[in-house]
Amino acid sequence: MKRALTASLLTLAIGAAYAQQGDGTRASNPANTFKPAKVEATPDRMRGIKAPQGFVVTPFATGLKNVRIIAVAPSGDIYVSRRDQGDVLMLRDADGDGKADGAPVEVANRAGAHGIAIKDNKFYLVTVKELFVADMKPDGRLGDLKLLIGDLPDSGQHPNRTMAFGPDGMLYLSVGSTCNTCNESNPENATILRISPDGQQRSIFASGLRNTIGFAWHPQTGELWSFDHGIDFLGDDQQQEEINKIELGKMYGWPHVFGKGDIHPQTTPVGDITKEQWKARSTPMVLGYTAHAAPMQLVFGATGGFPPDYAGDAFVTMRGSWNRAQASGYEIVRVRFANGQPKSVEPFVTGFLTDGGNTHIARPVGLAFAKDGSLLMADDANGVIYRIAHNAGKPGNLAAMPPAGPMREQANKGNGGPLANKRTETAAKGTLAVSSPSFKAGGMMDQKFSEYADGVSPALSWAAVPNAKSYAIVMEDPDSKPVTPFVHWLAWNIPANVTSLPEGLQEQPRLTDPEGVLQGRNTRGSMGYFGPKPPVGDKPHRYHFQVYALDAMLDVPFGADRDTLLQAMQGHVISKGEVMGTYGQKQKPQK
């Protein structure tokens, strides 16, 4: 069935997280709904599956129902998650005939099980809000699941968390948006998170990513590449699916900007930020692909047994569209790279759409190279795992790891330096008196200012400085590990007539009271104040609230990091001062 609605009617139907302010925008796009019917994957229909010359596509396992993400252990054991069934299955091909041996074995079960990853003989599983780890036994089964994280954001429209270990040994976990387009209230939505393997440390690596299911590191460069889902209801050919180069601290446009810099007509940034300002802060896509194709798991060919010219290219499952008149996706695509950059996207395995595009036998999701070098694809419609093998194939190299340099360099940016007050960029002749009505200088801060409780910013006051044009704040913790100092708060362009800030400022890029104050990216990766969160049992950490009187307003965009802010401040600091508070957490808060 097909039906068309205007974008304006759909906006009313889907709503938004924040009320949108009028800005004079007028737009109307046809929005089609077409969902090809599922039909049985019979042998006759499977014969319609096409792959390049030299490749053979055969069913590896059948009858698996809602099979989603695939991970392959160094032993060759194959693990698949099933979201609707809430479990993880293990399959094997011990005799090497290209088919799974016997019935699959259930090795884990958790409601909403989806993303899976393997590292150092440990198995990681993520649901909507929880991250678990289990030891892997010699027979491939798993020990008891241990909860590492239990407070990932609520899901909404995109609940399917995925994850992978980077070459730096850290776990990267994708959290989709709760909606089609909205201003999220939780800064961890629409991001990729960077998490330590023990789950004790996590930060927002990149943001503005609507729903990035598939991501991986280029085998030669070690750079992180992803395929993001485009916005719905913009028409058959918009928004294209986005290939992005993911880098620390960058914003990728969503929800206000997409593609190469197109502006979404319906949304409005918070804090009176204009869409042009949001666009200036956003990183455009590197390459686009057919709209609404729905990219899923992504792998690079270097670990597989395909011919050498496939080694630097990526493969991506496209689950298939519902929001266009003619179906797109329902395929595996090949992303051709040259000199570490994506140059084109082309169909690799097709034929899952049948009957002239009106029906389908598969919706591709999971993708991984098996130990024998073949490529395995999971279909969550008919529950089939397909095996794509080359007639000149050879065993894969599952242990191959891209260079770690790029990820480590990004993570270490600004790490190990002195507090802002001790840096040359903040040199000043004058001294600024700073105090806080919320805590005594050198004394313990109330728990409500920490992330173990309310996480609200404390009130601050400072003496007025003659000839000051603006003030700036840098809050840092010099006792944190492994990032030292940990930046908790950056704020600048505080008007010259403002000499105090109240408790509980908004955690958003721009404030409207005081008008025009901009806030930057803290070490957690969000904008605005992020309260103390020292490890439980640590002796109290010191938190330095450093205030600067400047002889200028700074031309620094919202979301800037500490180093960018300090570089802009250099030569403009008239006076500086600080007030220091402490905080420690003796035990975990009761839930």
C-alpha cells in the first residue's frame, strides 16, 4: 500500500521534544510510505540473489527469526543477537562445509539484546539501557553476565545500540536519537560514546548523529568511518544516507542540518542559535547514498578472504526503505576507498527485493567476516544468515587491527597539561576576587552539585573589573585520571555588567539569561556544566572555578573545547581569580 502525506501534516503527527519557534520557514514535501511485503525465502527466490563474478551466495543458517548483529570470535565461533527474542545465539561450522552445524546454542538472554562485541576473551552485550560483559568459556558458551553500565539513555525511535572496540582498546557505542528530528534533552542521545572496557569511564566522542548503526576503522589509516541514517519525511530523495568521518568533539548536523549543509525546515535550535550558526559548527557528510536505504552493520574487507582489491573497501548492509515511493536498500553495498577516502558506493549483493520491488525475502542487518574469509549477512525478516564467499577465497585475519595512532592522538588532546590559571594563555596582571554562595572556599560541595545527584551548577560571584568587556569561566579537576585535568565547565562572553551567576544554569550551547553567554565542550563531551563525579572511594577531588576578566568579547563558536577557548583568550586577560571546592563520594547512591 502507498499513501502520500505532506511534510507539514507529518510534523503535526510526530511532534517534537521542544516547542518550535516560528522563523518564517515554509516547506512542503511529498512523503510516501511503501513497505514491500515479506515473502518466504524459498530456494527459487534465493536464486535471484546476485553478486559480482567469482562470488557465491548461499544460506549459512535458516529459521533464526529476528537475527540482527553478528560478531565472530578468534576461535571462529559465530555469535548473533536477536532483538525480538532477547537473546544471543552461537553457531559453528566445524566441518567447513559453509553451513552451520546443527541447532544454534543460546548463550545469553537479556530483554532488547542487540549490540555485541568480543575483546580479550570477554563478550560484551548491550541492550537499550544496559551494557553487560561475560567471560567466554573454552566451549564458546558464556559465564554469568555482569552489569557494567545501567543508565544509557532511553531509546524512543532508535533503540538499537551497537558497539565495537577501537584500535585504542576502548569501546565505542552508538546511541541513536529518540526521534526523527528534535532537540534532545539528554546529550548522550544521537552520539557515539567512548567507554573504557570496565565501564567506569565514558564520554561523548561525537554528536549530531541521528542513528549510526554501522561504524568501523579504516584498516590502513586507523580513522573511524560511519554510515548515518537520514531524516524521514523530506521526500523520496532526501535525506541521503551519510558517510561520515568521525572525529573527537565534532558535531554532524542533526537535527538542524544534514548532507553537505542543507537546513532542515522544521526544527529550531535552542538558545536563540540560528540555523546558519548551527551549520557553521557542523561537519558535512563526506559522501551520500540513496535516501531511506537504512544502513546497518559496516565492516572493512581487510579482515576477510576476498581478493586484494577489496581490502581497503567497506561493506554495509542496507536494511531497506519504507519512506519512499520506490524501495531502496535491501542489499549489501561496497564503499570504494582510495587513499583512505570513500569515493563511491555501489551495490555488492542484491536480489533480496523480489516481484519487481513489491516484495522482499530479506532485510539485511548484521555483517561480519567469518574465520574462513567469507562474509556473513544476517536477515531479520526471514531469519536467514547468508554466506558470501569468493571462489579464490582464503582464510580471513580476524586479529588484524588498524593503527591506533589517530584515536589515541584525539583522546589525548589537552591531556596532561596544567590548570588554565597556570597556562601562558591566561597571563594577567590583575587579581580577581571570586566566591561562591553555594560552598566555602576549599570546603566540601553539596552532593546536589555532583553527577551523583542533581548535577546543577553552583552559584558564583566575582568583583567587577574596570574596563572589562566580558568574563569567562573554566572549571577543572586536577585530580582526575586518566584525563588530567578534567574540564567540567566552559563559559564565555558573559556580559561585562554581570558579576554573578545563579545556581542551576541551563546545560545548552547558548544561554538567553544572561543573554548571549556561550558554553563549550567539557571532557564528558557535552556542553555546559558537568558536575563532579570522582570514583567512589577516592579521596575528595579539587574543583577549580577559574574566572577571567577580558578586554574583549571572544569570536569563539559555541561548543569549543578548552584549548580553543584559551587560545582566543590569550592577550585579552585583564584579571583572573578562582574559588576551589572539593567533592568525594564515599559510596554509590541508593537507587
